[in-house]
Amino acid sequence: MHIFTGAADSPGTTLRRAHEVYDEALAAQTAGLEIPGKQPDSWGARGLRPGWQLEWPAAKASPWNNPVSWSVRADFA
């Protein structure tokens, strides 16, 4: 499983941006360059596994539900 994150207004936009970020990261890695960091629209890739081919037709997009709620602030009394 690969997980890409970023803001999007629809599943189609999500898949398009994830594919673009992947292509940019793959091109950089292939050229021996550092994988680009987060882009201004919050999309980015952290790393790629050499030799892995993603199955884009099987890709799905859905809202992220953080199972440990790290992104939610907790105020303790």
C-alpha cells in the first residue's frame, strides 16, 4: 500500500494529484536527485520503493481518518 496525502476537492482531483506527485518523485529518483518535498498545495511524496509499480487503475481516494488522532489537539485540565 502507498499513501499520498494532500488537500483536494474530489476523489478525481485526489488521484490526479497523487499520480502527479508520484511521477515527479520517480523522475527525481531516477535522475539521482532528492525527491521533492511538500508542494505549496500540501501534496508531496516521502519516498519510493525501487522497482515497485503502482496499479493506478486500482487506486482509491477517501478522506483520512487518523486512528490515533495525532492531528487533533487535546487540552488536558
